Amino acid sequence: MNILVNSGRVTPFLETRNKLIKRIIKNEHNVTLTGFQTGYENEIEKIGASFVEMPVNRAGLNPLRDLKLVLKYFKLIKKSKIHLVHSYTIKPNIYGSIAARLAGVKQIYPTINGLGYAYTGNDFKNRIVRIVTSILYKVAFSCSTKVFFQNSDDAREMVNRHLIRPEKCVVIAGSGIDLVKFCEIEQPEKFSFIMVTRLLKSKGVYEYLEAARIVKGKYNDIEMYLVGPIDPNPNGVKEEELQAFIDEGIINYLGVSTEVHKLLGRSSVFVLPSYYREGVPHSILEAMATGRAILTTDSPGCRETVKNGINGFLVPTKDSKALSEKMIWMIENQTAVKEMGKESLIYAKERFDVKMVNEHLMSTMEI
């Protein structure tokens, strides 16, 4: 069977889903991967797939440009005689699914990795984007065989908005976590917190910074790590504001790192106070696999990762005070936090093992 896997950015896709591609190829299928980054052809060929660059512009809605994208997908599907299309991220999900149906493909499986920016805010721009996105999703879902959702909140919202029939929804446990690559690490001697994310407001970075300031007022010796790239988009954290927290000694900013596993080993608790419409945050799964207690928000995607009070805590969104209170509790109950870390690893093995997630995907797609 010839299978087309449509992605957006190639880098995160290969980091989280290369095992899925390898597993599909092992079942003697031919895989073509699309994405908008170049320079990964050799890496993709090593796992046995071929690569076609696809000019996916993530920002904004440009009808002419998006129509060209549909045509490019259509031509590729026809040329490669594709039998099944499996897509990730919003534009490949929408336009890849529409193109596949126009090209006569019978098996079409988009994957919703969270509802993202369009379903996060409620200002005028957000509402307009949400209306347009919902219309496009409805068309794409009507073209699809099944639609994978990474959490039940997203599936429920799409059903409630009458964009998809319930029987088409399949909820999976995020993208899964490689329990060999991300394995248990001993707790550090010095108690500390870490947040690993793109530095976006909606990821809760400001809430973490403010909570860290409150905690430092009582426990000044506790280390607060922040890891991740500064993002230039309007939702990004301003570099000068971050620098103020660094200069004040509130936060230890470690910049961008490719050795997240090692950095997690320096921490006791993983923090992600996100209010972005996550699928299931892979950064949390990585922390769970290393045996870290989790402190995140009671919001779609994030809440999937925490049994409240067992392997960590859920706090309200946009509430730095509530976040700081749980951080202080954890500092004062470090033995309990170590047990929470053990429970995180157990939960990761029970629910989020990438092998189980991939088997669920492949059995649904019958490949």
C-alpha cells in the first residue's frame, strides 16, 4: 500500500513520530512524507521513507496560496498512486484531506494535535479565525474516514459544534512517549522546578515567572529553570521582560537545548501552566517518563496527563497565585513529590507508551 503522511514542520514530526513511520514501513507499506522544511531528506531516507517538500504556510489564511496547496497535494497523490492519507497539523489536515477525497482516496485519517490558537482566545480576530477554521474543518472531516483526536475535550467540542459525527472520532493518547529514549532518572539532590516550552504567553510562561517570584520570596534557594526558544510571533514572551526576571534572580533561563532528557534530570518537578489548546503536551510526557511530578493546568490536553494529587497537581489557568501555592506545597513535601514522580512513570507506561499509541493508530487505519 502507498501511504502519504502529511506533516507541517518536519523536525518535531520526526522527533515524535519516527517510530510510527518505521512501524508502518515494517508492515511492508511504502511511505511518502511531506513537510515544509528541507534538509531532512537523508534522515527520512534512512528510516525507509521518501520526502516531498510541501509549501505549508502556517500563518494566516490566503485563499489563493491555500488553493495551490490543495493542488500540490492532489498532484502528488495522483502521481504516487496513494491509497491512504494520514495527516498532522491544521493545514495538512484540512487541505490534505480535501485533496485526497478529490483524488479518489478512500482511506483518509487526519490527526488533531490540539485545537490551538483558533480555539484559545475570544477576541474579534480569534472569533473570525475560529469561524473560518470551523467551516474548513467541517469540510475536511466530511472527507475523512476517521479523525484522530489527542484528547476527549477536543473531540467533544468538534461534535458539539456539529463539525463531525461522533462515530468518526477516535481518541488516542497523544503522540505517545518513547520509554527507551526517555527513561527514569534519579531525583537531584537539590529541589528545583523546570518548564520546557516555546516561550509563548499561552503556554503559561508569564504565570510561571510570576509564581516563581512569589516562591522565591519564601524560598530563595530554590532553582527555577526555563528552557525553550523565544518566539517572535505576537503571542511570544518579550525578550526584555524575560531578561528582567533573569536579572532579578527569579529564573535561570537555559535557552534552547537538544538535551532535554539531561535537563529534566536536574529538576524535581515539571511545570507547564498552559492555556493553549494542547493535544497532549509531549514535553509533559517526556517529564513523566523520567519520573517527574507534574504541575500543570486543568485545561484540555494538559489534564490528560495528571491524576490530581497522585502524580502531580492541576491548577486553574492564568492563576500564578494558585500555581505558587502548589509549588510551595511541593517544596515543603519533598518525600511526597518523589512518590508523585514514581506515579508519573507508572502512568506513562500504562497509558502513553508510544508502542501502544502506534498500535492503536495502525489498527484503526487497518495497516
